[in-house]
Amino acid sequence: MDGLSLSPLGLFLAAGLVGKFVMGVLILASLWCWVLIVEGVISVVRLGRAVHAARAGRAIANSLQPIVTAGDEEARRRIPGETVGDLRERISDAMARAARDLLTRSEGGLPNLAVISSVAPFVGLFGTVWGIMSSFAAISHAQDTSLATVAPGIAESLAATAYGLAAAIPASIGYNRIGAAYARVGQDMASFVEERALLLISRPAEVARDDGQRRRAEAP
């Protein structure tokens, strides 16, 4: 094992062509994973704060405007013979559809995290199998079973496994934690939809006036 570095860079440089390709793919997957995690955390925090502020009666953020607009349009539309309960259900349904669309757009990176968390270990396993095969090939070529003969292939195989886990573990944790956070935001958003629908039915003129004042106050 003389001269064999156990650092991630040293193991990468000491690997063969296939091993370097596998590790390179896993390095890119790991970097992409962290980008998606940071984007997901920022997105869910912003959306959660916007929903919390809207439910508290403060200014409605631009990100929630599609939901508000969908409810306002349904509240202005009148259907002959429609009861108050039907009107409330129609407003709630329209706002709920807009809320689902907003959540779907905000969760754009979560499926990619799921893919990384499930695929990266198998990519690493491929590198592991290839490294072991390289060790057997080295034994056959050198006719020697000493540690110096098999060490490079074994180190390459274990390094590929480590690279795969380094990409999969953060992706799995990020997917589950961010997904749970989005689920909580979705519950708060559903409550906001119901509260907004009740306001539109009980005080439509006041709601429209308050929204107009808030928009004028936010305008530069």
C-alpha cells in the first residue's frame, strides 16, 4: 500500500478509467444534490413565511397571488340558483387547484433528490464490482495474491462505494426533510384557502378593499 493515498482525491486519481468515470458521475450527483437541497430549503422557507404572513392578516406575497386571484375570480362569477355553500365550495376548489400548482412548481427539485438517493448506491455498487474484478484480473496477471497486488482494486471498489453513499445519504435526508416541510406548508396553505374562501363569502367588498390598499402600500 506504499504510495496509495486514502484521500478522496488520491483514490480518484489512482483509480482506473472506469472507476474514475463512476466516481466522476457520483461527484457531480453529490454536487447537484447539495444545490437541490439549498434551493429546496430556501423555497420552502419563503413559501412558509408567505403563508404564515397571509394567515396573520399581513400583506399577501406575490408568490400567493395566483391563489388569491383564483378565489377572487370565482367569487365575482355568479351562477343562477347557486347556494352559499356551493359558492364557497367552488371558491375553495379553485384556490386549492392554484395552491397545488404552486406547491408542484416549488417542489420541482424533490423528485431529482429521490432519483439521486435511490440510484447513487447502485452506481457506486457498479464501481465496487468493477474494482473487485480488477483485483482478480491483477491476481491472474501477476500470479500473486499478495496485498500489494489486490490493494489498488480493492481500494478503488471501496472508494466507489463511499462516493455512492456520499451522494445518496444527503439526498435521502434532504428529500425526506424537505418533503415533510412542504407537507406542513401544504396544510397551512389549505387552511389559508378555507379562511380566504370564508372571507370572500362573508365580506367580499372588505376583502377586495383591503387587498387593494395592501397592493398600493407595497407599490414603489
